[in-house]
Amino acid sequence: MSEHQEPLPLSSPPRPLRWVRLGLAAAAVIGLAWWYVEREQPPSRPLPAGQLAPAGAEDGQALAPIAVQVIQPTRRDVTYTLTLPANVAPLYQTTLYAKVSGYLKWIGPDKGDRVTRGQVLAVIDAPEIEEQYEQALSDFKIKKLTFERLHNVWKDTPDVIAKQDVDVAEAAYDGAKNLVEQRATMRDYMKVRAPYDGVITARFVDPGALIQVATASATGAIPLFTLMDLNTVRVYVNVPQEEVAYIEPGKTKASLRVEELPERTFTGTVTRTTLALDPATRTMLAEIDLPNPDRALQPGTFGQVTLQLRTIQKALVIPPGAIVASGKRKTVFVAKDGKAISVPIHAGISDGRWVEIVEGLAEEDAVVIVGKGKLTDGVPVAPAPYDLPEGTPASQRFERRTPGGNGNGASRPPASSPIRKEAQP
């Protein structure tokens, strides 16, 4: 080689050989990563098909039993009740008007005064009625005297006077007598009397007021009083359509509670119903007559009526808290052989503290009531007797909109008034 010849440059390896080297390096990195993960995490033990691993359980270790409290179904009398808003109204309520026109001469009782039947409440000054009575009385006297004289003459000497004249005089006497009685009745209307024992709850006029007769129409006439009988009150309640079939007048028991009288409960039975539903609200009006000798219940009071609709004797019951509801399906967990078993049930009526079990349970079953939220079917459990205090009745609130008056002496509950219905499972 000539000394003036330049050296040849070093050539790079062929391109296929370079890609092979890169692939081997990547495979080595992936293998090291897989070895590290397998070393840090032990292999999991496979589970039978269809079985899920319990939450929180470590592989290779047995699941610890869940502590629960159980109760056995018992036999009790269960009463299904319905609580509804109610209005209190008087047994009788009367607005008193005058039968005759005139000036109010005297008025006695005022608002809040108690009156008795037949007591004079007001006196109306009507001179023309007094004059008509005196004139009728005078005419009656002369016709009576005429008839008696003619009758005596005809009786002693029948030939002197005709019998027809005696009969005409008798008819005139009878007519005058009837007219006197009519005038006396109108004269008595000048005194306004109480139709029954009660309390004056409103007075509309004072002495000297001109009183118009209200026989034709009460629109233009001024009333004198409003009188109420408070010895007995009517309690009005509107029963929903789905519960109407269980209302029996004279049998269905009812109790009234008023918020302002928390220490008292007024009990009775449904006295009467309208036997027809209001098409606007699909409710039936029921009335409960309650004695009210101490006037504790005042007309217009709003209260809550509880109706006892159905009672089942010796029903198999459990607390409502033991039931697991999913839509219309209801189940309970039963502790058996150290495991929780989900059992479907068919529930009946409820009084808020106890739920009737129609089918699905027996008296010897241990029903889980505390701790059921942690259970699934087949989970180990450690049962203990139920030792929590008895709860208060559960209730469900419904919003029912009803219109104003019902035309039966009691106003409807206000719009969106609460209707309490004892909870059913």
C-alpha cells in the first residue's frame, strides 16, 4: 500500500443485527419487572366458581364470624291503625234570626255566656203586632159571647131561633179563636228564645238596631246570635279510599289527640259516615261523636285521629328493623348453624312496633335484627340475644292536597296537610 493512501473508515454493524440487540434488552427489562412483582405479592388461592371473596379477608385466612343480635318471632295481638288529620265541630250550631220586624228593645247574653233551652235572649219592640193581638182578642170575645147567647136561647126555646144561626155564630167564634192564637204566637216571637242548651259564640246586634224579618231570605237580615251545643262535639275525618272498607260505624274505635292537650286522649267510635266518597279527593267523611262535658274540645280545633282498622289475634310478629326490603321483595337473615341465611318472607299488617309474618318464619328461628347490614348469604355469624330497648312506632308521612270546605260543617285540612299512616313493611 502506498504511503500516500488514506485509511478506510470503520463501518457500522448491519441494521438487522442492531434491532435484535434492542429486542433482547427490552425482554430482559420486562422479565426483571415480572420477577419483582411475583416476589413481592404471593400467589392468590383460587376460589370455587361463582363464589366471591369476602371484603377485607386476606387470602389463605378464614373469615372471622360477624357479631349479630338475634330475636325469635313471638305471638302478639297486632292492630293496624291509621292516623289522619281531623276537625272538631259542635254537635249543634245555630244562627238565630228574628221572626218579626222591629227595633231591638233588649238583648241579654253576650259572647261566651251559657244559656238554657227556652231562655229569653232578646226582646224586639213591635207595636203593630201588639195592636193586632189586642184587636183579635177583642173580636174573639164578642164572637164568643154572641155564640154562647144564641146557643142558650136555641137550647131553651128551639122555636125562637134557627139552628143555622147558631152554627154560623159558632163558626165565627172558632175563627176568632184561631186568629187570637195566631196573633199570640206572633206576639211571642217578639221574644227570641234559645232552642237548646248551649254557649253563645257570636253576637251581632246591640239594643236599638232595626231587626228585619228573615222568613223569606236570610241574606238581607241581620242575625242576632250564633249558638253552639258543646256538651258533645263532632270530629270530622276524611278516610282515604283504600281504607274505607274497614270503617264500620259503631264498631271502629277511634282516639283523638290535640297538640295543645298532650296529656289527654279522647276515645270513642266512628258514629256515622257519608257512605259515599268525594270525587275530588277520593275520601269518605266519617264522624266521631265525643262527650265534652268540661268544654276541653273547642269547635274549630285541629287534631289527629287514630283509627283502629284491623286487629289480628296471636299473630307471629318480628320488629320492623329485622326486615331487609329490596323493592317489593322482603327478606330477613336467620342465624343457623353459625351462618347467616337469607329467608324471603310475606309480611302482613304492622302497628309500628311489630310486623305480622304471614309466611316464611317459624317461632324457633333466630332472626338477625342488629348487624344485618354487614351480612350476605352464608357468611359466618356469632349470634347474641337482642338487648336493645324497644323502639317507638314508626310512621310514614304523606302529602295529600285537599280542597277547602266539605259541605258537612267542617273545613278540610289545609293544603299539603300531613296524613300519618302507620308504617307497613
